[in-house]
Amino acid sequence: MPPTPPRPRVLLTGAAGDVGSRLRPLLLAEYGALRLSDLREPAVPPKPGETFVRADLADPAQVAAIVEEVDAIVHLGGYSVEGPWEPILSANIVGTQVLYEAARRGGVKRIVFASSNHAVGFYRRDRTIDHAVPPRPDTRYGLSKAFGEALGALYADKHGLRVLNIRIGNVADAPIDRRRLAIWIAPADLLQLVRIGIEHPDLRYEIVYGASDNARAWWDNRRAREFGYRPTARAEDHAARVLSVAETPDPVGDRFQGGGFCTQAFDHDEPAQSGRGNVA
Ligand code: 15L
């Protein structure tokens, strides 16, 4: 029998956050060991096989230490909602650049970047968009995610890192409202995508959407399918419950994929839609 290849050594940043806490046990079960990092201690202490190292992503020395002897990084760390410029600049823009640079210097081969649907939140809901559309960020947060995707392209093209950007919808056990019927992703489906980022031999640089098999999706996720993604959860199984709950109309957010993120500070009639990219 041929020897089994060694399992990749994986670093999970943002391990104490909501998505990190959901992904953590799944990654540990998959790879047998996991290095965790965050600014704060995770609520669940490290299990056998896990180690936790506290790190501020904007500090190059701390980040160099966490990427040491790692094959792949699942980068969830940073600011995960809209906020003031300062923390977004420091955690998501400077922090992601520091991480990529540490990864390059440290010989890390792969990065799975938790991008967000908010990098393209200003596409209208009546348009189906794919992985090739230009960013239409709906917030400073979404803009920082678009930056992270572009940064990944630079490190992939110039330095050969293998990068998967997952434009995550909403990670939860079930869709929590009408908008999430289109963008929900179950943790097990997110794990599938993350594994493609960590393991797929043909991956160089890709953008995919982090969504389950949702009948109401406004994303064409064929690129993920081409890499073998076969989501098993279906938002439609939860539709009757979600639709039975009355929702307050949001005249701005209801038009756009990013929902309420688009509404924040929105102060004119309607942004133009460029029609560039593969917009069906
Ligand atoms: C995100 O990017 C956020 O991190 C998450 O908290 C949700 O708000 C999600 O988007 C969403 O759009 O539902």
C-alpha cells in the first residue's frame, strides 16, 4: 500500500468567533490537529490535538509566530461586521496583509480567506452574479473583504500561494430570515469548501460563494461545483418556518443582496448597476 500523505498542518485565525467556533470541531475531526489563534481565548478551551496562540493580526512578530510550520491557513480573523474605519483598517486590511506576508516568508502553501457576501452586497437581488463580477462592496467591512480578495490574487500571482476566497453568506444551523434563505450556509457545507481550499490539487486562485444548496440563491456558484463542491443542506427545507414570520420592510436593503448592510448610511436614490462581469 502507498504511504498515506501526512495531514496538512492547519492554522485557524479568528478561532474564538462565531464561524470559528463552528468550524473548529469539524476541522479538528478532519485533520486531527489544529492551531487556533485569536485576540481573545476561545470560550471552549483547546481539546487534545489543538493549541491556542493569542495573536494580534496587525503585529508582524506575533503573526510570524503563529504561521510557523503551518501548511494552510484558514483566515477568519478580523472585524466581521460593519464598523468604524480604524478597527477595520487595522484588523482586516493591515491584519490580512501582515498575515499574507508572514505566510509567504514562512513558506505557507495555502490560504483560505473568509471573504464575505458584503464584498458584492450592492448587486441587486434580481441579478444572478458569479465569481467573475467586480466587487460592489456595501460597507467599509465589505470593502476590506474585496481588498483581501485582491491581496490574495497578488500573493497567488506573484508568489505562488494557493488561495481560495469564500464569499461567505451566513453561517448558521438554519436560515434565520428571508434574505438568509438565499445566502445561508450550513457549517458542514462550509467545511467542504474549506477542504477544497486546503487540499484541492488544481487550486491556484479562486473565488467561490459560501452558500448551501439554496433554491432562492442569487449566486451562480458553478466555480465551486467545478472544484467538487456538493452542498448537502437546503435552505428551502426551512422556508415555511422562515416565511411564516413577518419581517419589517426595508426599502433599501430589500432591493440589494447585502440587505441591511446596504441600508446603513445610504443617502441617495439608487446606485448605478454597471452590468460589467458575468451578470445574468
Ligand atoms: C457577514 O459577512 C457577517 O460576518 C455576518 O455576521 C452576517 O451578517 C452575514 O455577513 C450576513 O450577510 O448575513
